[in-house]
Amino acid sequence: MSKTMVDAKVVCQIVLSEDVKLIEVFAPDIACIAQPGQFVNVQVSKQAAPLLRRPFGVAEVNREKGTFTMIYRIMGEATKILANICNNDFINIIGPLGHGFSLNAKRPLLVGGGLGLAPLVYLAQSFSKDSVEIVMGGRTAKELFWTELFSDKVNIMHITTDDGSQGTKGTVNAVLPQLLKSGKYDCVYVCGPVPMMQAVAKVVETAGIPCQVSLEKYMACGLGACLSCSCGGVGKRLKVCTDGPVFWSTEVEEW
């Protein structure tokens, strides 16, 4: 699969919450070929540390402008450095990497929680708005700044929060079984914490609907060489970076 290494100019950084930011970069060589579900590997600093690149999902693409966005949580040294990068600075990026989502669905249902919602933004963007629904989960209403990112990309948003501060109280599975009973959807796309994805995949598979999951693993190289991101597949080991990060749920045995 085609990939390239570029020095991408930072267009802007936007604060989404106290610890989550969106960064937009000008990288037309990547923007023109990136598919929903793919990721890029970013060198956040040209200093000795942090040594390894960091993987970030492609959150949204504007091919006319030649830009794409990434959404990240400020957690460790690398993301702290990234958060302090200024407009018009350059960061080195390799991508797009991995295999993305199937776009064959006519009536897709997206299911996401936490930062797992990031790659679903671009996925939603790739379908006709009238055909897309999303189940969006968070611990509290404060975490659901995502609604603004999806408002112009989906037809219906189903919201759940653990504490009931917005939408239905509970996890995404508080509303999912009833939605699936409607028979409206021909594919479900899931990204979020592993326990959530496992629970969702089980419900979706029971309903007899195809389900794709986007896995997130620690990636030292992102190119399939180091095997740090391997997981158990049906009859074989899978490398999340090159075999995925998107898989059909029935392909994965050990999450």
C-alpha cells in the first residue's frame, strides 16, 4: 500500500477539552490517498528523545486544502511535545499506514467511545450524511465534545453516558440491542476501549450483522517489523499495524 514520508506544516491546533487537542497539518501527498481507518506515524521531535514515532489515526481529510487532522490526548512526553508545537512548524510524518474500513455499507451504524471516536469522524465523512447513524458513549457529558465534530456528518446521534448526565444512562450497549432489532443497518463499525469493542462485537454478531473493529496497540515501528502490536487472530497471529488496524470482528480472537 502506498505511503510516503513528508515534513508536514502545522496549520493549527484546537483545544477540544482540557487534555484533548486536534492538530491539522498540510500534507497533500498523504491527504490525497489516506482512507478512513488508516493511521500515520509522527516524529514529534527531532531531538534524541522521544526516539520512537507515535501512531495517530487520521481523523478528517480535506483533499482540496491538502490537509488532514489528528486528535490526541495529552498523556506522556511525546504528546506534551506535540501539544506545544506552533502553527507553521513542521513535523515529520510517515503514512498513510495500515488497512482502513470497508466503505461498502449502505446503512452504516458507527459505535465509538473515548478517543476511539477519532477515526470514526473520517469514516462518517466518507458516507452520505443521510445514511449514517452513530452511537457515542462517554463517562460524562463533559467528554462528549465529539458531538460538534459529528453534527454535520451523521443523520442521527444516539448518546450514552455512564453517569446519565447526557443521553441514555449506561454504556453504548444500553441502546445498541434495541437499535439492531430495527433491522436498519447493514454494517456496524466500532472503535474505542477494548472491553467496549468486545461487548459491542458480541451483540452485533449475535444480531447477524457484519462488524468491523479498529484496534489500538502499542506500535514501536508501525511497519510490521517489530511485532510489538501483534494480537491473536483466527488460526494465526495478526499485526495490527499492517494487517489492520481495522479487522472484521470475526477475525480477532485475542484482543
